[in-house]
Amino acid sequence: MFRTLIVSLMLSLIIAATALAQQRGTARRPEAAPSTPLNVLSIIPAQGEPGMTVTLNGTGFTAGTTAFLGSRQVPATAAAGGRVVVIEIPDLPPGVYALYLKREDGSTSRAYNFVLQAQKPVASSLSPDTVTSCASGREREVTVNGANFREGARVILDGAAVTSRYLSPAALSFIAPALTPGLHQVQVKNPSDAISGVLALFLDAKPEIGSVAVGRELVNYYELTVTGRNFQQTSVLVVDGNRIATGKQVVGERDELIYAGCNQLIYYRHPYDPTLKEIRLQVVNQNGEESGVFTISAP
């Protein structure tokens, strides 16, 4: 009886000791809070645009450290043994924001001013990058390709805004207005006033002869139809060195030139005889630009 009592007492002591050990083990399971203070030593860069990567160097960073930009929590990635945190700037309105870090134990770093700049639009190409003076309607539509275009973005042509159509964050379009021949500057400006770099749009006004065909044959003259592009009402047709202006006849000359449109001229030719010969034709515009020489066999 006495022995049974002693054994029962010893078992009770063992069970109590085991329970106490388990309780102590359970109390030790949570990781102790990091003893190193959370401290930011540098922010590179200290200002930027949405989408940029910012690196914070310091001490006391952990895998659970998060960043805050104002009241917005920003995902952070710790590296370099707790000495570096990398964050990506979210899409927020431009302004000055308090940037600080927060650790999982509740510790926070000192807040620093981070200047968030307006995101600049990026204009990378024009399609097409050349418009002919003859082009009309949809032929004059130009698409600006790039990135970071905002709703309400405008195309800036030679320093002035033109009517634009927003297609996507990567594309805008506009109709090229009447322009002087040569190069013109195209940029994109977001509603925030951030503006892209410059692209070149070329307005091609050089005349070009694509084909010449014999048309109607009348009693003492016939028609030569000159087809091409960039013809003007003031264009001159040079025939074997002789200049024939549109709508005008030189005294003593019977030949005449009719402007039928930007792509066509009608040359009324009065031949001296019906023998075929090589005729050299060239169109010259008022600004001095010349087409290549086109040769045809005709009377």
C-alpha cells in the first residue's frame, strides 16, 4: 500500500514536470523581435516616376519588412542580408510622399520625402512617318506609337496641339493638317503636362511621274495623260527643255497643260508630224522641286 502511494506520487511529479517543460517550450516558439534598429541610410533615387525601381539601403531589414508611400503600402523585397530593400513605385498622382519602412514587429523607420514626378509619355515611332502633300482623308492619318500615354493626351505638332484620338496607352493618332514641305516635330503631351521626346514627320511635296499614256487623238493635236503625285496647279511641265505652265499658253506656242488634280496632268500636244520620237518629260513645282525625267515614244 505504501509502495503504491510512492509510485503514484512519482508518476504525478513526472507528469507535472513534463507539462511544465512543454509549456516552457511553447512559450519559446515565437521568434524574438529583431534587436537591430530599423534604419534607412540612403534612398536611390530620391525621386522618380511610377514604374521605377527604388533601392533603400540600411540596417534591420527583414523578409517581412514592407514599405509605405504615404498611406499606400508598397511591396518590398529584402536582399543583401537585411541591408537592402527594393521597391517599385506604384501608379500614383505626382507629389511629395512620405516614404518609410515597417517591420513585422511593428517597428518603423524614419519617414523621408519622396518626390513622385509625373510619368513621361514615350514616343517611339510614327506610322507612317511620311505624308505626301496629295494625301487626303485617312491617307493623312498618322499613328504615334510609344508608352505611358494617358487618357486626354494630345499630339503636339511643331509646338501646337492638334486634334488627337486616344487609342491605347501605347498609341495615339492624328490627321496631319496642311503643312509646308519638309520636316515637322511631333510630341505627345499628357494631361499632367509631361511631354515626350521629339519624332520627325516628313511632308513630301516632291512631284513624281508614275506613268504617261497617250489619250484622245484629235485633228491636229492629241492628249498625253501624265499620272503621278504631288502635282500642283502651279506645276510646270518641261517637255524636251520647253516649259509649259498649267492653264497658260506661251505666245507662239499651241501646246497646253491642264491641271486635273494632285495626281494627274493633261498635256495637249500639237506635233509637227506623226513620226514617233522620244519625248522627255519632267514636272517642276513652284518651290523648285523636280520629278525625275520620264521618257516616252510619241509623235
